Amino acid sequence: QLLDVELGKQGSSLLETTEDMGFSKTKVIRGHHIFAQANSLAVALVDHPIVLTVKAEVHFRRPVYVGERIFSQAKVSTVQGNRVDVDVVSKVAGKEVFRGAFRVVRVEPGGPRE
């Protein structure tokens, strides 16, 4: 759930974790859900029809458990041409659980394909 977005600057989102996001034995949320929240927020800050993630450096600080709410905040750090660098920090109950540095690019529709 996007809470706020200031295009080209910053934004925040909230993820309510559910049973189906976690491992059945440990109730630990699978990392791809945490990553997806942060990545989606990074992309949402860029005002362009097509934005792709080209690089991500991520750090998982502690496990997140089923039922916990993840609050993520993102801030654009650098814009150079079509490239945008976004830093994201995710927290549960005020404690950092994830940190990521994302590089996303604006892609023109129908542009060259590799």
C-alpha cells in the first residue's frame, strides 16, 4: 500500500504481512516479498511510463515474521540522465529490517531491445 509519493523525491509504503508470505514452519516472511515492496516503491518515485530496475544492493537486517507490518521509506539520491538512484529503508516497529540501494532507469516505449 503506497502511503505517499512525492515524484522524483521521496515516498513511503506499508506492507501487512500474511500467512501465505511466510514459511509454514518458521513463519518467517520470504525475502522476495520484502524486496518487492522496496523495489516497487523505488520505481514508483520515477514519473515515467516505463521504469526498470537495473541494479540493487540489498541488506536484510533481521527476519520479519507473519503478522508484522513493514513500513518502507524511499528517497531519490541521484538523477543522472535516464538513471535514478533510490535508497530504501524498511522497518518493523521502528527497527530496521531491510536496506536497499536501487538503480532504476527510464526506458522509452518501443526503444532498442537487447
